[in-house]
Amino acid sequence: MFSGELVSSGQIKVPRTLKLSITTEEVILVMLKKPCHPGEVLKFEFLLPLEISAGELAKRLRVPRSRIERLVKETCPVTVDSALRLSHFFGTTPQFWLNLQNNYDVANASINISGIQPLERIAV
């Protein structure tokens, strides 16, 4: 509970001194930023810090080098097989990699459906 009190409507009473640490401009920039591809995460959060090349990773995962190179270049998706191998190697979960891919796919697909009007519900 925020200040230890709940208002009768069930909403939390927020102190007047509460300030957000992000600006409206930062929120807009995040919304406009392109979705993050799993290959970008693989490259910048794993390969570069660990100083492992795509070719070396492919060899250690026992997959074709082109699969990891295409993933890092963001030209192919993470497959279930790749997610399992990456999770085993890096100590993550397969869901981590698949969720990155799913979030990327949903963000890209959302752009294409922005003009669709929702079905109006008929009152019964």
C-alpha cells in the first residue's frame, strides 16, 4: 500500500510529492523505438561482452554458422531449436529467447493492423 491508506473506491492514495523519473519525451521515444530483435540482444548482451564470435557460438551450439550470423544480423527469427540451444549455453531459459521473438513479432504485426476497427458489441 502506498501511504498505508486505500480510498473507498479501491484506488491507492498517491502522495502529492510523488514524481516520475521519466519524462513524456522519453516515453514517446520508447514508443517510437523499433522493436528489439532477439539477435540484437544476443549480439550486445552476450556475444560482445563475452567476446565470442557468431562463428564460435555456432560451433559450440552445433548449428550452421549462417544460422547465428543471420540471427545477429536480424534477418531470421529465433526458432525453438535455437532457443533451446542458446538457453542451455548461456544459462537462460528457452522462454527468454522465445519471448524476445514473440514480442518482436507482435510489435511488428501491430503496426499493420492499426487501421482495423473493433467489432461493436450488441447489447443483449
